[in-house]
Amino acid sequence: MALFLSTFVNKIDKKGRVSVPATFRTALSHESFQGFVLYRSYKYPCLECSGISRMERLSQSVDQLDLFSQEQDNLTAAIFADAQQIPFDGDGRIIMPQSLLSFANIDDKVAFVGRGGTFQIWEPGAFETAQEEARNLVRTGQISLKLRTDANGGQS
């Protein structure tokens, strides 16, 4: 399973290319598609990204909803309708579609933000604001998390 950690800010060059962090490319190296899937976040002003295998799992999850239900229709429209497969070039760079850059208000720099099994692409200033809000909510809400147990009953 791909694991995306940390935050990296990279410049977009004059040709619209940006280098994907090496650790993110390594996490995606086992995928059948050498790149990632990119789509608009329906929750934040950013772009959601994952490997193709995670998108396949997401599709299977949506397929468990009632066929033709409003929930299924809404989720497929929000996630899959404008999702795009973004390939790496030989130097580990990508070119993101202008419409998606506009959606996230990205101009000359992008923040690649690790989210565990996925990552996001943000305008760096917007991410700093969102990150501070998240930290405050965690701190004031005293949110905690139980570690998932592994197959042997231990914590993993």
C-alpha cells in the first residue's frame, strides 16, 4: 500500500511542469499506471490524488451503494467524472490541467501534502491556513485515535 508522508512545496516551471516529490513517486512505483489520479476535492479548495489501485477500491465502494441512488450519482459525479490520470515524464514531473489548477487557485507553486494512503495538491498559502485550522480543531476537540490491531491482535 502506498503511504504518503510530509509536505513538499515545488515551483511550476514556465512550461507548466512540476516535479513530484521523489518519496511520492516511490510510493506509487508498484502501481500498474506510472503516475496518479487527480480530481477536485469536494471538501477543500485543493486537488485529491491517489494511485490507480486506490481509485479502483473507491469505485468498488461506490458500487456497493444502491444502483441509480442519489448518493451513488452524486459521488460518481464528484469523484470520477473529472478525475484524470496524470503520467510522470522521464524526470518525475507532471503537467496538471489548467482547469484543475484554477479550481485550487494554484499559480506558480504547489504544496504536495501527504495524507497517508492519498495526497493532496494545494496552493501553499491556502494549505498553511487549512493546516492551522486542523491543528486547532484537533487541539481544542481533544481528538484521539486508536491504533488498528493487526491480524495477530497486536497494534500495528
